[in-house]
Amino acid sequence: MRIKRFLTFKLNETAIVSTPKSDLDQFKVDGYDIKYKKISDENNPDATYDVYWGRNARSNDFLTITYSGKFANPIGGSEPSVNDIWMHATSALNPKHMYKTNDGEEVIGDRIIGTHLIIKTLKDDKVPENVILQAADIVRKNSHLEKMENNEKKKYLLSNLSNSDIVVCTKDFVRKEQGSATGQVQVDHRNSRYVKFSKGRVEITH
């Protein structure tokens, strides 16, 4: 059963098998704002994937650095998973930050801010592309383009833009540099893929 796939992230002498509900309850106790959704493979509804995403920088840090991988131990195993899928909105493919709204307005933004999302996996899991696309849509709906205009910040949800990109990689290609800001990480783009949303079309590229 999938409920028995991960040990609780609060390891202790009486470590129990965690469930999404128990983990979400613990997140709240510890002051993290983290959301959860179970995503089904469209081609195999019995195959489900536990997806978590942060709602602020502190929660993003916890998901990426602590909860992802480190506590994804298969029952009976001793090695943590390094294959959790990690996702975040990116401007790596659009360095000039040139976007268009769904209404056709051209926008040149300053930076992209948004959620860190993880898909929990075990060592040999191969996450189907349709699951990745469903997760990418969650990222898009929880990220925004920020632009300074007349000394005020304007925010554009990525889901309201006709073009946006989501970077996808396994957790081992994401690192936190010492002294970096809360929620800020470095991604190895050489070992990443991208979900590209463009004019109503979506595709996964390398």
C-alpha cells in the first residue's frame, strides 16, 4: 500500500510509518505552510503519486532540503531516496523575461517567484509524463512574475501568462549554498528537463 512507503520525517526511537495526513499535521505544528495532492497516472488510475508544494520561502526550504529525499525511505530499507522529482518555475529559457498575458499584453518582468514542488518517489519509480504535466500546472498556478512599475510591485500569475517554463529534475541536482537567502537554491540545469507552456500548448523538453 502506498501509505506504507515512507517513514515519518520526525525520526525517533518509536518511528512510525507516516501518511500524508500525519505529515501535513506535523507541518502545521512546525509552522510550515505546505499543500498536498495525490495525483493519479491518467493511464493507470491505480498508480498514484504524493505531491507536496510550499506556500512561502521557509516552507520551500524545508520541502527541498529536509523533506525531499532524506525521509523517503522504503520500508525495510536503509538508504534515502535521491530520486524525488523537484519542480520550480524558471526563467532560464527566457533570460530577457519577456512574457505575454492571456489577453495579449506584453510584459517584461524582473524575476519569477514561486513554489517548490516535490513528487515523492522511491528509487526505481519512473514518474509518467502526464503526472509531471499535472504537477507542472500546480507550480504554474502557485508562481508569479514580478515587475516593478511606478515604484510598486505588480504580480502576474504564471497561469495568466501565455508563456512560462517549469524546470524538472531529481532532488540530487538541487543544492542549497551556504549563506543563500531562504527559499533560494541552485539547480543543475544540465541535468534538468523543462515543461514549456506556450500559447495554449505544453511540452516537455531537455
